Amino acid sequence: MLQLIHQFLERDCKITFASPSIKNEKAIDLNALGINEVSIELNNASFDTFIKKLQPEIVLFDRFMMEEQFGWRVTENCPKAIRILDTEDLHCLRKTRELAYKKKLHFSTDFLLKQDITKREIAAILRCDLSLIISTFEMELLKNTFKIDDAILMYLPFLFDEIDETHQHKWKNFEERAHFIFIGNFFHKPNVDAVLTLKNKVWSEIRKQLPKAEMHIYGAYVNLQIEQLHNKKEGFIIKGFAENANDVVGKAKVVLAPINFGAGIKGKLTEAMLCGTPSVTTSTGVEGMSNNLPWNGFVADNYSCFSKKAVQLYSDKSIWEQAQKNGVEIINSIYSKGKNGYLFFNKVEEIQHHLENHRTNNFMGSLLQHQTMQATKYMSKWIEAKSS
């Protein structure tokens, strides 16, 4: 979201950031970027007054739940505004994989199609003029399984500056680095599961072969379940919130991310590449991230194999350096801020110039917009009336 905000700022757009969430002390200071921050309420007609007065040309929804809540109000009060959904990742995919993993079921598209959250998210995608999809895997899923028209989808991964030689020279080398690292927000269930997997299935095998190595766990919102894994004697150290994520990842030798379920592309793995830190992850972790380019380390789904690859990457300088080069190639080839930002705004301008025709061609979206607006409007006004 912050990368998208910077893209709009670079094009001299006036931005209003409206959110129903309570701002905490670690939130980005958007006012310092010249962005107007507004607090909005769920199920409250005050949003109608706010959006009607603002009359935005573009409205960007942060995930499908925000489109569900406010999309019909935007449509009603600002019918000419382009509605863009930033999916972040496909929540239905992540939630269904989590459900299958917990129930020890095989994940399948049939299982995905049966979930209510899938219907909700796909409906939100259809209602919008454009949806931003972060992973190549998810683009293929939407086009092939859900038969969604290319015209309302856009592949837009993370947006990074190119890693040039000057940047690479600033990295610590193989000999200057030490220890393994995992970093992630512990409100995110795949991260909690990954750390439990590290402790219970992976770390002991690594520690046997590398008795001086340590596993450092960083992340915001560390809960009691994670805190209790701290064991200095075993070298499994819970570090908590990192003030500077790039600094701690850039000092580590290898990132470990045994991700068993999830969706989208993984920020911890792109961050590793940006810091010149090779990684070991799973097929779920690497999904949709590398476009078949050689990975920034190893991919292993078997825990024993995962441990062996982690030791190999940690111990062999030539393999480690080649993995680092692979990461540079992935970032520079796929995540180019300049190229992808240009394509994004070209797409937006194209829709702006042909908005009526664009919406006419998206008949299912128009149908859902009409039907959902009536149902959601009724429910929202009922909740508002009940609360007053």
C-alpha cells in the first residue's frame, strides 16, 4: 500500500487516506508525506457526506472487505470514480489453505470454490473496475478457474528500485554474517505456524550440524505461544519487534521460512533478496514470486531436506554467493518499480478514457454491483438504525 501511495505521489496526485482502523504508535506518518488522513466509520451515513464532498477520481480499496463495506457508497455518491481493488493477496486462497492444513485435508480448487469467503472476494473483484493481483499464480487462478476477464485484472507485484552494483557493495559479505533469521508479523497466522515449524521440525537438525549457529525470530505482536519458544541454550532466540528490519536481515547469513500455507508473495523473501540474504523456503513460500528464475537459495517441502539445505547454504560460500546473485536477478527482472508503475498508470488512464464501455463489457460486475448494492445498503442502514 505504501508503494502504491508513493506511485500516486510521484504523479502529483492529491491523496486522502481514509480508514476505520485505530492508528497505533508504529503507524507511518502519512501527514508528513502531504497526505490527508481521515477517520471513517463502518455502517454510518457520515461516509456518504464525506465521499460526496471529496469527489475523488480514483478510489483504491485496501482488500475486499473494504470494498464490501464502502464500495456501494462510492458507487452511489461518485459514479464516475474508478474503483480499484488492491487484493494484497487472495484472502480466499490463504484462508482455504489454512483450513485444509488444519484439518489435514488436501487443498484443491474444488475445496476453494466451496468456501463463502471465495464467493465474497470474487464478487468484490467483479464489482471493481480493476483489481491489482500481486502473484502470477493468483493471476492464472483467477483467469483459468474463475474465468475472470483480463480487462479487470492487473498483475502488479511489489515495486522496488533496481539492485545496482553500488547497492550490492554495501552488503555484508559471507564471512561478516552470522546466524539464521525469520521475520514476520505475528498477527499473520502463516507466520506463527512457520515459527512453530522451525522450532519443532527443523531447528534441532540444523543445530546438530551447526552448534554455534542461532535462530533469531523477529516480528511485531509476539504472542505468548511464540515467547515460550525462546531457548537460549538451544540457540532459538525470540528477538521481538525489529526497529530496522533491513539492518537485522542484512546481518544474518540465511533467512528460513518454512511456510505451510498462505497466498500472495512473501515480503520476508523479497526483503531477504533486497538485503543480499539467501533463503530457504517451501513451494508455498516461493509460489508466484520468481517466474521460474533460479531461486535465492533453496526450496524444500520435506522438513529433513529443508534442514539439510539450510546447513548447505549456511556453510558453502560459493552456493551462498550464487543464491545472492539469483536474488538480484529476481528483483531486477520482476519487481521493477519504474516499469510496473508505468504499466499501472497506463492501465488506469485507459480505463478513465473508456470508462462507460469498460463497465458495459463487465456485465457480471454490473449485475453484481446492482444486486449487492441493494442488499448491502439495506443491511448497512439496518445496522446503523439499530446502533443509533
